[in-house]
Amino acid sequence: MIRAWLDSLPLVAILRGLRPDEALDIGRALVAESFSVIEVPMNSPEPLQSIRLLSAELGQRCLIGAGTVLQPEQVSQVAAAGGRLIVMPHADTRVIAAAKREGMYCVPGVATPTEAFAAIQAGADAIKLFPAEMLTPSVLKAWRAVLPRDLAMLPVGGITPETMAPYIAAGASGFGLGSALYAPGRSADDVGRRARAFTHAWKTLAEGNNA
């Protein structure tokens, strides 16, 4: 179950633009701040090499995989690099099916209830609400009333420590974090500081919401 990777800290690090020569330093900085799910988008420089490096060193402690997976044939490439997670910006059921055949976790992006239910039927392990700038907390709350109660729902797009609270109150299970966490050229120390701020915000808000 993907929940096992999300239970302690349900924040997914989206490392778009990551280079292989910085992958391990960035990965170590994230693990030091309790992150356990890392995705390298396929439109990054040499993404499979970064996934290979991260999986070899951090694969026992982290769920490592690829984002922006657009075609079914990319799934086997990610699996061969050691990745165990497929994240998509869309809900192509062919990609979901390919991930499940490889025994991988799959988190498709959805923007409507129709897409969400189709993704679930195809075997999605969680869903990514994308783009979150369009899918407001009120939308998430409405979806929570009809989608499976145990389904992990992760808003992605423009999330910062300051914008998390209303989504958590509406029922978000966690978040995917992009440029507010990592951007090309950002040092591992900087990424670590940003990761720490996100971790603190999640723990504070989640505990407050459950009080």
C-alpha cells in the first residue's frame, strides 16, 4: 500500500530539472528532513540516471520514481532504472495499467471526478489533484464526499507552507511539492531548509486539524 510510504510524512518531492550530478546531495537533504517519496520528472536532464542513483542509495528508505510519465513504454524504462513509482499529469489508463503490470505504484493526475473514478477503476494507488491552483479546497471537499474514504488525495501545483492549511481542512492526504521545494540551481542546503519548513507546516497543521 502506498499509504505505508505516506503515513509518516505525506509530502512528495517533485525534483523537476534535477541533474544526475546533484541527485544524491538533494536526495540526502530531503531524507534528512523525513521525506520518503521522491519523483524525478521525465522532462528533467537524464531522469533515468538520477532515478538509478537515488534508488541505489536511498531505495530502502524512500519510494523513488518518475513524474510526468506520458507514455506506457516509459514505465518499463523507469522500472529498469530501479524506480517503483509512476506519477502522471493526466489519467491515461494505459499508463496506469502498464505501471500495475510492472508491480509499481501509480499516482495519476486528475482534474474532474470522471477522471478520478476512471483512474481508481484502472488501479491508481492515489490521485494527484492537478493543477491545485484550479482545484480549490472547496472542490477537494466535494470530491471527498463521493470518492473512496481511504483514497489518498494529493493536491499538486503552487503549494507552499502557507497555502496548505485550507486543503488539509478540506481533506487532503498530503501534497506534491514542486518549485517551492526544488528548482534547478538550488543548493542542497537550500532545499533542506525548504523541506524543513514544509515538514514543520505539515506536522503543525495536521496535528491541529486532528485535535
